[in-house]
Amino acid sequence: MRLHLLLLLALCGTETTAAALSYSLRGNWSICNGNGSLELPGAVPGCVHSALFQQGLIQDSYYRFNDLNYRWISLDNWTYSKEFKIPFEISKWQKVNLILEGVDTISKILFNEVTIGETDNMFNRYEQCSFSWDWGPSFPTQGIWKDVRIEAYNNCHLNDFTFSPIYDKSAQAWNLEIEATFDVVSSKPVGGQVIVAIPKLQTQQMYNLELQPGKRIVELFLNISKNITVETWWPHGHGNQTGYNMTILFVLDGGLNIEKSAKVYFRTVELIEEPIKGSPGLSFYFKINGFPIFLKGSNWIPADSFQDRVTSELLRLLLQSVVDANMNTLRVWGGGIYEQDEFYELCDELGIMVWQDFMFACALYPTDQGFLDSVRAEVAYQIKRLKSHPSIIIWSGNNENEEALMMNWYRISITDRPIYIKDYVTLYVKNIRELVLAGDKSRPFITSSPTNGAETVAEGWVSQNPNSNYFGDVHFYDYISDCWNWKVFPRARFASEYGYQSWPSFSTLEKVSSTEDWSFSSKFSLHRQHHEGGNKQMLYQAGLHFKLPESTDPLRTFKDTIYLTQVMQAQCVKTETEFYRRSRSEIVDQQGHTMGALYWQLNDIWQAPSWASLEYGGKWKMLHYFAQNFFAPLLPVGFENENTFYIYGVSDLHSDYSMTLTVRVHTWSSLEPVCSCVTEHLVMKGGEAVRLYEEPVSELLRRCGNCTRESCVVSFYLSADHELLSPTNYHFLSSLKEAVGLCKAQIAAIISQQGDIFVFYLETSAVAPFVWLDVGSIPGRFSDNGFLMTEKTRTILFYPWEPTSKSELEQSFHVTSLTDIY
């Protein structure tokens, strides 16, 4: 790709009064393909695909098979051109820079027919999954995907400004390390003063400085009195996300004043790796502000193949859905992109902790000097850009590259392995780690994910088994074993990837498909599935516990199959996540103390089957509604072991609570419980998982009259003073395809509007598992969905994301339960 800029005329006679001027080159550009046969206007920021679509030259790239049909776009060379006039006289400025914040990816930049630069790294200031993954399409985009502008200045210019809050344990006081980078173009030193102020902390400090010509770094150290109460930033569910407005004013020679403002948050983060009694290995968990936090959440991938489509509104919608589902963490996966500033600002605001991978994933990378120079520039830039965000709690060198190397994914001969290990250490330890340690002392660094953490370091930066249950974090996938059997899951220290696939809703697929595609075995369905054997794996896993759809209507069968894959995914991830949460406080067979559960994956990049809980555009799958419950701060978890039924209480709270546990048993054939019991008052310890209840299944069935495993279901919840403290959870005593007494439920709904919220009053004729409320393409979410309905009536709220009406909801509303496909 070429960027061709032509300066037509610099306007003369303009007096220079400002310290610096900036002239944006955003907006309309001309785009031309390699042989000149196609020329069109295009927006910057943007990409070639978007420009072609906006001009009506291509369809929606996600429609049907267009990821194949439009490969020619990525295979061609493209030139971006712009002719412009600079509205100031260049000769009056000592320095004039062309700033390109992001170019995708290999390009040559010409200015007035003169080559002034080249780019080869889209993660630098001037993506791997662009070439497809098992959840996404191949759209290697080309274009100017971030801002472009011309800057002019005299004497000196502030290039960068970043900071890190540091807590001094010995002094019991907060300090702020501030770093400012200047370009001094004056031939003489530039002197002056700096004033840093945080008014709400009654803090103001002045410094003298003298800047020598050239690139200069100013380091300031701001002390905050220990007598001032500093409110710390906490993850969602653990406290407030308090921030303080800070201003920094540089008053320099020649009447030059430069002022910057920023939001400062104070928090500490520690990665604790220490011996555990009764278990070999080391712990792996995070303390925020000295308090152990169980990380609950998912893995983030780019929200779209075309970054110019990722709006502020979409980012907020997706990230609000994270906290609405009781999550506190996202892992920004290393095969995507470093997200835009607004993503991290929203995470700061919402209390979402970020596990930040560097952008290296599932590959062996070179270590020639040119590549290392590019990587070092990338890493240094990203550290400087991102380190002031409290939401980022850890840097990780790569995704799965240690495991790929040591488990020999690429079939490297044993004699060549030392060469690859040396290259691995060179890249991730001697370069990336070195830069992190030098540039950011406020958070930990690990070389890879999964990794054995401190044990990996002890073994020379690569472990014989990077996926060990005794150290670090693990990635775990198993599509063959029965996901209702919790014993197949690893009792690891931290699960940073795990999951199961499902299909997105029909209303999402309908926009990018035609009627001939609406079959699970259609060419479209096979093409859209990028995970080998994925469709068969979903049906196999669903078939272990559910009857598969058998309607004579092909469209009904397709919709029922979509529904059933979402039921399967939600139930599988629920079972696995609840296992990790209840394993936080115990060691069983020398394993346990699990302190994190980040399922794969949060969001979709297009409309296709994937592991996501949010469909493309943000619609909640059944899994996301389940996550709202299985990530609840207080949760009862039921499971069986050796024919005994147990309920554990899991708490993420900071304090102890007194409560009772209610256990009810229903038959599938009746909306009245056959038995119910309430425990004595229990004290649920804050930040622990403890056993609250146990009873042999045979005794439970006997106590509840005519119950059998096949005819009954158990539900349970925590309460205090008749107030519900937890979601109502449930436990199936048998596979639902073997359920006895389950009959078709007739579910009616009356909808009313209360302000901006809609209320759905539901009434059922029978017990209904996995009740799914759907309003098609109307954007919004329900207060609960995919639930087990064991009572005759239930009230559910709908929160629209855009203005809608009661009549629109009534026309679009549809309800499904498992009984509809049996």
C-alpha cells in the first residue's frame, strides 16, 4: 500500500502566534488499486473494504460467502492519495511532522513525490486474526485505520505524557511517577517550571526544569501526603472506581505554556505465587489493594474485522454487558489488536480488570534485528500509551507460544528445538520483558499464557508442561467428554481459557444469509463454521443430554437446532465455571485453589458459530444470561459426587454474611414443589467457597415422596430475612432426554411499559426448562433468560438499547422452551 500526499500550496502571510498548530488530514481521500483501473473516494480513518462498500462497489463483506468473493481486495495493492493546502506558513515553524497513528500494514509514504517513510507494523504509531481464526473470517484489511495529521511547532513540543501511581509501603503513602517526552528544536536550552495539581487531594507541586536541545525526557515525582485520604480504584463488584482530575502545566521560556489534564486512579496489584499447604507447586492469584480477588470474566477479541465500524456506542454496549453479567475481568487476547484508548478508558470507568497480551499468538516468530527493532518500538509505544490505566493488571508476552513450542505443535525436530527455545527467550524475555520491567513497575509480567509463572522462570523461561494444574494459568478445551461431568475439568490455579461453541440467533444470521442457507447442513452453515468438526461436536455434546430436533419443517428444525446449541453451550460453561468457583478455597487430591475463570470468548467478530456469549452487534446469547448468574457475587453451587448431592456457597464479598439456604424439589409434571427445606442460619465467609449442604441422592428422593432421578429437579437459593441474596440455582438429577413427566408448556406473556423499561408478565401451564424470550432484532436485553420456570408466573424486565414501542415488542416477541422441541 502507498500513501501519496501532495502539498499544493502553503498559504503565506499568516502570523505565528500559537505554540503549536495541528492540521487534521482526516476525511476524504482518493483510493486507487494497483493497476489504476479502480479509483474511488474513501474515508480516513478507514480501510479499502469500507470504502468499496460505501461506494456501492461491493456488498456487505459478511454477507454469505463474501469473505471468499472479496479476497481480491486484499491481494491487490492500494494507494491512498490526498491533495491539500496547509493553512499556515511552513517557513515560520522550526519543526513540521506528519503523524500517522495507525497504518495497516505494509506501506510506503510519499509527500510531494518524495518517499519520506515506510511502515511494516500496524501496532506501532506511524493483526494477526485478520487472516482468519477458528471463530472469524479472513479480511486482511488495508488502509489508514487511525488518525493522520500535520503538526508544527517552535522551540519545543510535548510529544508524550504518562504516569504511574506507586504505593510506598514503608511510608504508607502514595506517589505519582510522571514522565513527559519533549522534542526541543531550539538551538538553546529551554527553561521553565512545571506545576502539577490534584485539587481533590489538596496536592500541588512545582518543579524547575531546563531542557537541552534534542529529544528529552522529564521525570517528575509527586508526593501525596499520607495525611490525605486517597480513595482507591476497585474492580467491579468490589468497590468504587474513584479517580482524581490532575492538571500538569509547563510554563516555559518565550511565553510557551503547555497544559495537559488526565484522570488519575490509585490502586495496587500483586500476582501472588507462593507455596500452598497440601499441594505441590505455587498459587497464582491477584491481590488488588491487598485483597485477594477471584477474576471472573472472558476473553476479548476485536469487535469487527473493520476497525472503522467499531464505534464508541458499540464499545460501551459490549463493555456494559460485561459488568451487567457480574464479570470483573477481560483478557485482551494476543491474536487481535491493542485496543483503542476509549476501550481502556471505559474499563477504568466500569471497573473491568484487563489481562493484556502483547500481540503475538500461536506462531513461531523471527528474531532478526529488523524484526526485533520493530517489536521493541511496538512494545515501548504500547507500554507508554497504556500504563496509566488502572484497569490493566498484568502484561503477558504472548498467547500459547510457550505451549506450542514445548508441546511441539509445529513438529520441530528434537535436534532443532534448542534453536527455537533460544529465539523464544530472545524475543519474549530479552526484549519484551526487558522493556516492560524498564517502562512499567506498577504491574506484573508473565511471558506467555498459559504458563507456569515462577516455575517457567525457574526452568529457563520454558516449562516442560506449561499447562500444569500446579502452577500459573491453563487453557482447557474438551468437546468429547460429557460437560455435565465436572470431573473432566482441571482443578487448576487459574483457568484463563475454556469454552464450548454455539450458533448465534436466527435474527442475527438472517441478515447475512438467504433462505437456501437455513439448514444446519447447508453449504453456508459448513462454510461459516471455521472450527474443524465444530458443528458435529455441538450436536454430539447436545445429544448426550437432550433430544435433537426432528421437525418435518426444515426452518423449524434449523431454529430449534440453533436454540439447542445455545442451551448446550450455556449449560456446559455453567458447569465448568461453577466448578472453578467452588474450587477456590480447597485442595482435593493436591490440586485446587482456583482463583480465576475467564471463558473463551466474550464477543463475536462476525455472524457465525463461535465460543462467544455476545453475538455480533452485542445481542446476548443464553450463555451471557447464565454468566450473569454463575458469576454472581454470592452463589450456591450444586453438584454430585459418589451419589451424594452437595451445595457449596461461593462468596466474592469482603465481609461475612448470615443467611439461610432453601432447597426445593419439583417433579417435572407439577408446578408445586414436592418438598422443601430451609437450613439453620449459616455464616458465609467473605472471599471463600464452603460446603453448606450434603445429602445422599437416595435419601433426597426418599424424603421427597415419589421422586426418581428422571422425574424430579432440585432448585436452591440463599436468602436473609426473606430477601433473596443469590440467584436461584438448579441441579438436574438426570439427562433431560430421560426426563419423566415433562410436558409441553404453554407460556403466555403480557407486556407493559414503565418509563424506558418493559415488563413481561409470564404465565406457564407446566414446568419449563430453558425458557428463552426473544424479540428478534430489537436491540436490548432481558433481566433474565434461559431460565428454569418451576412456578406458574414470573416477571421479567426488558431493557431496550434504542427507542422502541410496546407494539414493536409484541410483534417481534417469541418464547421457546425445551418442551417445544420434545
